[in-house]
Amino acid sequence: MNNSTGLVLGGLPFGTSLNYDQSINFLEYAHRLGVRDLDIGTLYGNGHALKICAEFNNKYPLKR
């Protein structure tokens, strides 16, 4: 059963507009709402978005 909302969360503010703690809190909230897809790139947040999302994924691994 797919419990995804079908929404894709853009990771541009992670590590820039949102600091580390705010980013993790936002990701946890989105995860509770069923968001499972992230759009992140190497330049997002000067590379911080990738690190934040990787740490989040280690805590909440996606089941494939």
C-alpha cells in the first residue's frame, strides 16, 4: 500500500531560509502528513539541503 500523498516537497529553503533545526522539524511534519518525495539539488542551500535530507532519511528511511 502506498501511503504517499503524491506531493513533492521542494528542498530549496533547507539550510538557507530554514536553519538546520527548522529544516528537520519541517521534514518531520511533512513526513507525518504523508509527504515522501523530495526535490533537492546540489546547489540548494549551498549543499546543506542534501546533507539535511540525507540525515533525515537516515532517521526515517523510505521503504522501497
